[in-house]
Amino acid sequence: MVFIEIVLVAFLACWLLYRWLTVYYDEFEKRNVPYEKPYPMVGNLGSVVLNKEPVQKTVIEFYKRNKMHKIVGFFNFRNPVYVINEPELIKKITVKDFEHFPNHTPFINVDDDPLLAGMLNIMKDQRWKDMRNTLTPVFTAAKMRNMFPLMNECFSECIKKLKTKMPNGSCEFEMKQFITRLSNDIIASTAFGINVNSYQDPNNKFYNVGQSITRFRGSQMFKFMISNVAPWILTYLGMKIFDKEKTDYFTRLVIDAMKYREKNNIVRHDMIQLLLEAKKDSAQHWSDEEIVAQCFIFFFAAFENNANLICAASHELMSNPDVQQRLYEECLEIKEELQDQPLNYDIANKLKYMDMVLNETLRKWSFASFTDRVCSKDYKLTDEDDNFVFDFKLGDRVWFPLGGLQMDEQYFENPDVFDPERFSDDNKGNIKPFTFLPFGAGPRNCIGNRYALMQAKAMLYYLVINCKLERSEKTVKDIFNDMRGFNVNPQGGFWLRFVSRK
Ligand code: HEM
Ligand SMILES: *[C@@H]1O[C@H](CO)[C@@H](O)[C@H](O)[C@H]1NC(C)=O
Ligand SMILES: *[C@@H]1O[C@H](CO)[C@@H](O)[C@H](O)[C@H]1NC(C)=O
């Protein structure tokens, strides 16, 4: 008898779990929106979860199959999201009727962690608006100009290391690991106010703790998935996504630096300084924790993204020698203009071809293959001719398929070809608005785009000036299809051969 009861209970548990995992799967049917059949739990992300393809590919292929619909249903695990395929409609939602869609979907459950809940991308509504207003002055061109010398110190350490690797005039190595150290040192310096040199001191604490937080692997990945699917399990077990010991380390760094500077009147042109000033000028009374959260965001928003942009651009330069040569010539001109001065913000912004190369890299690689919004007030979506499209309800989630649009041949001819000329003065006017959105759109777009571009431009300048990028034996051929999971992460890495220019 006991045996039968156990079987029954097990059966019931499985059925409940299945019900729970698929409870929203009739949503699109009910609301009359086309969709593709989801699988339990993984929704339409099966190939990503099973490690068969990168999320970029899923988004791009889904877009290609469904672009004839203005709006189409997608299951992000068990949650339904409405994918908006039309550039004009994306404009309406992100810009014109922004107040109906002011927030992102939280990417992790943050209720019991003030440090995470305080990050700008997670904050909501009025609190977000206040913090965004506080931070906007921090990311202006003027502030970036002052911050540039701090970055320069890190570039010069990086190049120094690169040179020691090629005593015989050339070398080859995996670039992502190499550049991640640069990314790390720049964040330490510009966001957390401390100098670390991960090239000379590869095992420094800042690097190790930062890596353990940003690498979504193993138990970290598992906790992340649970927090996405069933956050109450973590709460029940008293677990946090990030170990308190680690977050405490970064919190202490920032708080101690703020105190020390206020007491000793020290000025250093980094994020902490700017946040201290912003805190003083702002009508809001931000707590220390809320300020620390803005430094913390660099780990999630800047760390991977910046390294990826530099690696992907280098890979494209290697694959397209003509582009590389032209960029080299442009950099040489600037180098002569600078004589022996280090690069600075204004000169970096004169690198016009560089800008085209980076934009084309952002287009083709779609680092953010989609971005999202949540509906906060019921909303009737209509198209340009005022025809009814859809009735959004409070809580509906919306995705914009940035990667799909950027790889759509209707907007970008031969989208698989890397061609910076798309962004030349003559051609860039032909790009249809709201089809090229590597940093998102509207008031909720990426606040760090200037910072990201500045860093990538400068690093590529130093790289191209110092060496020629060539294919290595280990370079992955079809690098896009070698990626897996939710990051830009080719399994075979970014292998390159570096040949000294001197
Ligand atoms: C190549 C580099 C980067 C790419 C491709 C990128 C892309 C994006 C995208 C697509 C969004 C969503 C925008 C939207 O929904 O409209 C976003 C948001 C954001 N990004 Fe970036 N980003 C990059 C680098 C950075 C850096 C260096 C920072 C540094 C602070 C940063 C900070 C943020 C923040 C704070 C948000 C949320 C803004 C808000 O909610 O108000 N990003 N980013
Ligand atoms: C450089 O060349 C020397 C002699 O040709 C050789 O002994 C040395 O191993 C080479 N170093 C590297 C890093 O390839
Ligand atoms: C590159 O894209 C940005 C928008 O992300 C734009 O402001 C800039 O003008 C573009 N540069 C070129 C050369 O097209």
C-alpha cells in the first residue's frame, strides 16, 4: 500500500510541476497573437539551454521566420514575451509612449539584495527616473574626457605586456582572456577608484572576486536559473545569487574610498568622484548603498560587453585585411598629429573610420541581441496609420529583436558581410531609423555607450598602431556558430596572431 501512495504522490508532484512550468503556455492563443510552440520549462530557448546555439542565433532565426508579423509571441523559459518586429512600433514604445513602458524586466530576483535592487537597470519608475537624472551628468563627454587618462594608464600596461609576448616580433594567443584583464583594470580604476595591474599581478583579489561574480557558470549559473524560474526557492533556502562575502568586498572598497576622499579632499577623476558630486547636487538623498550599486553595475554592464566589443572588432580586422590597413593608416595620421603625447578623448573622437568599424562590429555581432520593457499602464498599440495592432495589459513583457533587425537583408544588404562603408557619410543616411540599435533606444537606452566606445576606440588604436592582426592556426573559422549560451562566447575563443609593426 505504501508503495502505491508513494507512486501517487510522485505522480501528483510531477503533474503539478508540469502545470506550473506551462501555466502561461496558452497566453498567445487566448490573446490571438502568432507564436511558435514552446517546450516545457525552456520555452523557445531550448537550443540555447541545450548548448546547441547562442541566444543571438535563436533571436535572429526566430525573427527571420516571423518578421511578417508586426508582433509575435515568444516564450522566455515559462514567461510569454511579445516580440515587436516593426521599427516604427519599436519607436512608439521606447520613445513616444515611453511612460507606458518605463522599466526593464528584472533579469534576476533582487528583492532581498539592496545592492542589486539599487542598480540603475533594475530600478523602476520614479526611483529609476531620479537615479537616471543623477547619473546622466556622470557620463557626459566632459566627464569622459577627464577620465581618459585613467584608462590610458591601463592601456599602456596592456600594450607593455603585449610587447613582452613578442620578443621575436610575433606571437599568438587567445584574446578574450587577455582583454578581460584590461577590462578588469579599467573598471577597478574608473569605477572603484583603485589601481590594479592584472598583467603583473594576475591573481589580485579584485580580479578574482570580480571574475567569480561575472562568470555565470556552475553553481552561479544554477542559482541564476533558479532565480529566474522560481525565486522563492532561493528565498526559502536563504541563498543569495552572489555570496555576501564577495559583494561586501566591493561595497567596502567604494565606501572606504568615499570616506577617505571626503576627509582628505582628494580628487580623482573616476566614478566615485563623480557619484560623490552627483550625490551632493541631487535633490534626492541617496544612501551609500545606492551609490555603491551604481559602481557594481559595471560588472554586469561593462565587463563582458567591453571585452567582447574589442575582441570581435579585432577578429573582424583580422578577417578583413583591407579594413585593417585603412584603419592603420588613419591611426598613423593621428599618431603623427599627437607626436609623442598619449591619446586623448578629443583626438580619439576624430578617428572617423574607427567609428565606422566599431558601428559595423556592433551591428554584425549584436552583443545585445534583444532588449526588453514591461508594460506598466494598459496601452493600445496602433501603427502609423492609426490602425489597431494590439492591446497591452499591465505586466505584459515586450522584446525588441535588435539582432534580428541588424541582420535583416531588407535593412542591411548582405548582412553577413562585414562592411564599415554602411556607416560612411554617404551611406549612413540610408539606414532606416530604429533598425540599428546596438545600445537600445529612448530614455531607457544604454547610459554607458560613450564610455564603451571610448574604451574600444582607444584600445584598438593602440593595438593597430603596434601590431598587425593575422589569422592564427587556432582561429575559429565560423566563429558565430561556435558561440553558446547567453554570452558572446565562442568555445574556441578569439585566437589571433600578433605581428609587431616595428
Ligand atoms: C559594447 C558595450 C555595450 C553594449 C552593446 C550595451 C548595450 C546595452 C543595451 C542594449 C541596453 C538596453 C537598452 C534599452 O533597453 O533600450 C543597455 C542598458 C544599460 N547599459 Fe549598456 N551596453 C554596453 C556597455 C555599457 C557600459 C560600459 C556601461 C557602463 C556603465 C553600461 C551601462 C548600462 C546601464 C546602466 C543600462 C541600463 C540603463 C537604464 O535602465 O536606464 N553599458 N546597454
Ligand atoms: C625567439 O627566438 C630565439 C632564438 O631564435 C628562441 O630561442 C626563442 O625561444 C624565441 N622566443 C619565442 C618567444 O618564440
Ligand atoms: C555610429 O552609431 C552611433 C549610434 O549608435 C551614431 O551616433 C554614430 O553617428 C555612428 N557613426 C557613424 C560613423 O555612422
